[in-house]
Amino acid sequence: MNTWTSSAPASTMLLGEHAVVYGEPALVCALDYWLTIRWQPRHDRRLIIHSALAEHDTTLDELTDHPQLRFVLAPLRHYASQLPGLTLTIDSQIPHTMGLGSSAAALAATLIGLQPLLPQSPGRLDQFELGLTLIRQIQGRGSGADLAASLYGGTVLLQPRLPTITPIPFDPEMTLIYSGYKTPTAEVLKQIKQAWDPLPELRDSLYHLMGDTVRQAVKALALDADAQKLFSRLFNTYHGLMDALGVCDLTLAKIVYQVREQGLAAKISGAGLGDCVLALGQIDLPGYHCLPATITEQGAWHDAP
Ligand code: MEV
């Protein structure tokens, strides 16, 4: 069998962080930064992975873990009995410290790249559901919103209870402003759970309000000329709800208000307590790493072996 390539985009949350983990909807989009895997079948049962983050040499029968490669190894482990030995070479343009869904992109590129080796290609939603199960095995909690965007491309609405993943025609100009640090998502989710355990009713009301804000924002996008204005307002509102939840800090608050002073809507994007602020529009904030966030309509893909 010849070699083939699979590739998946980065992603960023537009709206719905945290509440989506507890069943509320989220809007998330795929960004034009890509992680690519080159697949090379072998005549033995070895699994060799080359990447900038790690080198790994194991067998499909043993499949030993590697902390930097867990999102690639998990789907391989799931299908191990059906696979030939493989050499994988991973290249990524996704800055992995900025919370741009690099783990989800690695998972999506692996799930899609496995397709040529399986007797029947699973559909995208089946791949999402398998991926979500693997994410929860690896990190305990998680909605898979970033995986949904990586698999489907464009802007998608994830409704986690069903689940459904619906493309939404929304392609605004955006800038990501990096705070300079990151708290791992699993750690933020754990902290927030513990902090709110004594106040379950208030927590549930807050998540419900977050969900309502996303529902209103999706409705606003279905309107015409004034949609952007209303969406921007709800975007700012969602930041306030994340602050109430406890995932804003001084650096993030400063960035958000500096962006707003220049007339753009801004909110934390992702788990919070670090990562990025997302601004609706183009902006260059002195002293911060600002990254243009261009949405790609293309989701994860593989070429023919
Ligand atoms: C992190 O990008 C978004 C969270 O909602 C976690 C998740 O959806 O899995 C905080």
C-alpha cells in the first residue's frame, strides 16, 4: 500500500465554552492552521511516530502511551487489531501553547487518516462520537466542540445532547490575542467544578443563561443587516458570563477592555485562565502576540493511498 496524508485544522470557540460541557449549545469554528500526518504502512507490527513534540517507537500489540501523543495513540489503540504496522510523520503549523485545539486537530487527523485502513468508512458524526469518547477517557471531561470544528470545518453549532453538528454560515474577520500563558483545559474544568459544587442551582442557572446567549446569537445570525451588531453584543455578554463563572483574570480582562476601547467586541475564547481573547475584527494590540484568525471552510481530509 502506498503512503497517504491526512490533515485537520485548528479551531477556536466563538461562544458556548464551559456550558457546552454540561449540555448547552456552542458555536465553534475551524481556523486555517493545519496539522498533517503522513501515513506509511509497514510489513511488521511496529508503530513508529515522528513529530516535533515527540518520537515514539512501539508495537500495535503493546501500544505504549506517550504523554505528548495521547490524542494520536487513542484512535490507533481503538482500531489496533485491524491495522498493519505504521510509520506516522506528524507536522503541525498549529501553535500548541495557545489553546487553538491542537489536540483535537491531532485526533481529527488521526480519525480521518485511519479511513483508508478500515473496511467501512464511518460517517463524520460517528467519528465525532468515537473521538468524544476518547477525549473523555484521556482528560475526564470535555465537549468535543473543538473536534467538531476540526472534523467539519467552517463555523458549526454543536448541540451536545443529541448530538448534532450544524454548519452555520458565519465567517467574520477575527483576531486572537494571546495572554502569554495557558492553564490546561482539564485543570480549568476541574477547578470550576469544585468551586461551584456548593452552589449547584446557581451554577445550573448560569450554564442555562450561557446556553440562552448562544441560542440568541444563532438567531441573530439568521437575521439580516443588524445581525453583526446584535451578535457583537451577545459576544460581549458571554464574556461577562465567563467572568461570573470564574475563568477571567487580570491579564484577560485588560486585553478584553483594551480591544473594546478600540470599538471591537471581545471575549475569552476557550477554557480561560490563560489562552486567548478573541476580537471580532482586525486589531494589533501592542505588547501582545496577535494572530489573524481566518476561518477555513475545509474540515479534516485525507488523500488517496
Ligand atoms: C475549551 O476550549 C472549551 C471548554 O468548553 C471545554 C470543552 O468544551 O471541552 C472549556
